Amino acid sequence: MKRIESPQNSLVKYWKKLATTRKERDRSGEFLIEGFHLVEEAIKNKSEILNIIVREDVDIPSNWNIDNIYVVEVTAQVANEFAETEHSQGIFAQVKQPTVSKEEQTKWKKLLLVDAVQDPGNIGTMIRTADAAGIDAVILGKGCADPYNPKTVRSTQGSIFHIPVVRGDLSEWIDSLKEKAIPVYGTALENAVLYHQVKKEGKFALIMGNEGSGIDSDILAKTDANVIIPIMGEAESLNVAVATGIVLYYFSTDEF
């Protein structure tokens, strides 16, 4: 086991960049995760883990299968350089961002498309919700928060390792889905029907939009239909992640 004691070590500086800058995550195709639950999920889902980093006072659980994973021990001072949580559990992993083949993408029939949702917590919760609802993949369009931002990853609660998350041009995705006869639904306040009035077909793509301005009008113009969730009380609107859960579960299940 390698041990690092200096915050000036080049690896430590790199891990700090992974934790703090999207530019470095995009350039390297890697990201840093923190905490026992996330590291365990990465191991269980056979993610490509480059290093497990453990603070000197922390023990790695004996039931973890880490025989082929390189482990680095660090001092508390070093761990504080890249820890993102206030009360860090002292265990981290440097992980490769997963990739998805074009062949696999052609099999997707239930998708969540996200347009310019900027809050990492919302993006993470939407990924987690899509995973729970049995969605095939999440497509993040222009203006969305980084799915590998530490706050996003924590909000997914491990779902980032369960469901494919792809960044792309939503307009192109809509065109491709229509060629496959997969209906595309937007969410809007005008020219929309109640979500539960739409007949379910077993395959669909749902678009959710920016927290304040909703879905871009050019994207909205391409949908097959737009849906709305009724507001029963006096709240002006629902949080985008909550709204996502309501509509996704309707379209993805036969129970209601």
C-alpha cells in the first residue's frame, strides 16, 4: 500500500482538481467519489476504479472485493485537501467515467431527457429517480450541471453507477427517438394535458426543463405532446426533481 503524507504530492493535487473542477473531469474522463456507500456501489457495479484512497485512521471493510484495486493511504491533512463533505468518512475513490456504446443506446426505450437543469442536487436526484423508476438512460442536454460534480454524485446515492448518463444534443436525440417511433413528451404550462390523461405505450422519452424557465421553446416544439401536473394547493410550482418522479412513475409503470 502506498502512503502519501504531503499535500504537495502531484496525485493529491490531481485529486483536488477532480473534486473541484469540471474542466479537469471532462479532460481526464475521471471523477472522485467520497464515502463508504458510494465507494462500495462503485465496487459492486464493477466500475473502473483507478485508486481507493483511505485516510490513515479508517479501515476498509473486510467484505469489499478490492484484490485488483490499488489502495493509497493518506494522512488526515492530505485527505482534507480533496474532501468535499464537512464530516468526511475518510474514504475516496478515483473512478473512470463510464462510457456507453452506440449499440447499447439503440436498445433504450424509456428515457429521461434533461434541458438546462443547473442545480447539481436536482440532477443527482433526477438520476436517482430515473434509476428507481426503471428508466433505461438519462440524457443531459446543454446547460445541465455536471453529472460527476461531487454534489451531483452524492445526490444520486449510487445510481450514477446503475444507469447510463449521457451528455448530448437534445434536439438530435428527439429526432432519433422519433425515427424509432418512441413518443416524446415535454412538460409545459401551456398547450399541455394532464400527465395521467396520456395513454401509455410502454416506451417513451420525457423531457424536463430548467428550474426557472422550463424547456427551451425550440425543443418543446418537437414534442409529440406536452403534459402538466396539477397544483392542488397554493404553491406556484413543484421542484423539478419532484415533478420528474411523478411523471416518470406514471409513464414507466402499469399500476396507475
